[in-house]
Amino acid sequence: MTIAGFLRGVHEGMINIRFGEPMHNREFQEGIRGHVWHRYYHMISAVRDLSILGFGIAFVLLKWQYSGILAGLILMWEFSEVGQALARVKYPVMRDKGLAYERVVFMDCGRWILRGNIVYLLHLFRIVLAFGILFSN
């Protein structure tokens, strides 16, 4: 689940790249073709899809618990955020003018922009929460 989440984040980061960000090679004005990793785009997409398919097959065939699925989804979210940041700004968290930030959107119902050290605390919270749920049984 973490691999699928990470690759999903990298894919999303490659698509959402902006011209001024470090991972943009400045050959094109915008879009995926301007990304430094563009030549790997289809391979990343294919491996992401296969990892999600593999997770689905494992979900059907293996015995699982709700707590394991919940912990996996939280880790998937965390690694998706890290992958997106790496694909856009070369760091595990998004940066704007040297300051860490993250946009938190809950199904378009609420939107928050977190800045500074609170972003690192959010990442730590997600990891600790996932492992806490995973090892609580």
C-alpha cells in the first residue's frame, strides 16, 4: 500500500509541476513534458497501477483486519504526500520560499494551508497514528 501511495504521489507531483519548481527542466512552459523525470512517466504510471492491482488481489485473497487496512490507508496517504513533494520540489515536504507547507483538503468540504513546523508534526502524526493502529492488536 505504501508503494502504491508513493507512486501515486510521484505521478500526481509530475502532473502538477509548475514552471518555477526545481523538478521542472524549463524546456517546456508547463505540463508533464517539462518534468525532469518525464522519460519515466509511463513506467511510473504502469508500476503504480500494477501495485494498486496487486493490493486489490491481496485484499481479496488474504485474511485481513480492519485495523490493518486503516493503518495501510493512512501510510498510503503519508507516502503519497511525500512522493508528490519529491516529484515537485526534491524534498519530502512541499516548500514555498524556504518554508514547509501542506494543503489539507477533505473531499472539498474543508481546506487548510499549514505552514512551518506544523507540517512536520502532521507527517509525524500520520506515521505514529498508522503504526499505533497497526500494532494495537
